[in-house]
Amino acid sequence: MMETARAILLRRYRFSETGLVVVWITDRYGKVKTSARGGTKQGGAFAGRLELFSESEIAFKSSRGELQVLTEVVPLPLPVLPTGYDTMLAASYFSDLSDLCTEPMHPVPELHDLLSRAFGFLRKERPTPRAVEHFEEELARILGIREPSVPARHSLAGLIRRLPESRERLLERLGESLS
């Protein structure tokens, strides 16, 4: 069955000589892991279309397993993220945290919206400790684990055992204590 969705590319890694596994957060299906056959091939169907943190309309063949088959990617006409280290580190942290906190093919449309807003913020502004904290608070709320008396980072760490290491590096770069 062919499925379509608006998606944000979280991560990609090699699957074969020219193939990639591409992980997306979508508006309709939550996290979707796809195989992109020929994804590294110059001039292939996905050439220049699988940029980290980009937003696209995607189509994939749905299967019963965890890995779906990517058939089409149409990038949305949005500005790319600035390539500054702090911005890339923040985008990586937001992506890593979203990936770790979700299960494949479990719809969480609010998460797609949160990531889209976070990347929209990073296109216009430098990351701040407050932006990191806001993202964590919103993610914990969306996942239903937010406790007002506890910092969101503790709730998230309780869910996934440990927050991504990129959080510590990011907050050090932004001059925030790690308490």
C-alpha cells in the first residue's frame, strides 16, 4: 500500500553500497524508517533530496516490518538551516531526542509540528538555553510524561534512560550550567 506524508528528515545511514536508511518524523505516521535504494547514487531519484533536517512530502510503500520503502521525496521550498555549529548541534539534539522518544509507525502529529516549529526558529534565530528547555517541555507534554514539579529533562531521561550527549555539548556552547 502506498502512503504519503509531510516529513522531517531526522537521520540517515548506509544500508548497502548505494542504499540508505532514512528516518523521518511525519505528520500522519509518527516516526517512519525508510529504505532509499540508490540513495547515495549521483543522478539517482533521491540525489539532493535527502538533506538532514529538511522538510519534504514523501511517499513510501507500507510494509508490516519496521522498514518501509521510500518511493518519492519532494522537498518543501523552505530556507535551509544556517550551518553554524550551535544551530546544527541544536537541530541534532532535537532530532536525536525525538528519535529516541518515539516508536516507528506510531502517529504523533504534535511531534511533527513541534519539530517543524523548532527548525523554523533555528532558521531565524540562534539557539538559546530557553529554546532547548522549551523543546524538552513540549516534547514531554506531547508524550504525556510532563510533571510540572519536575524539570522536563528529568521526565525525558526517565523515559529513555539518558538524554543524548549532544545536549551537554549544546548547553556548554550556549553558556548554560548543566544542573
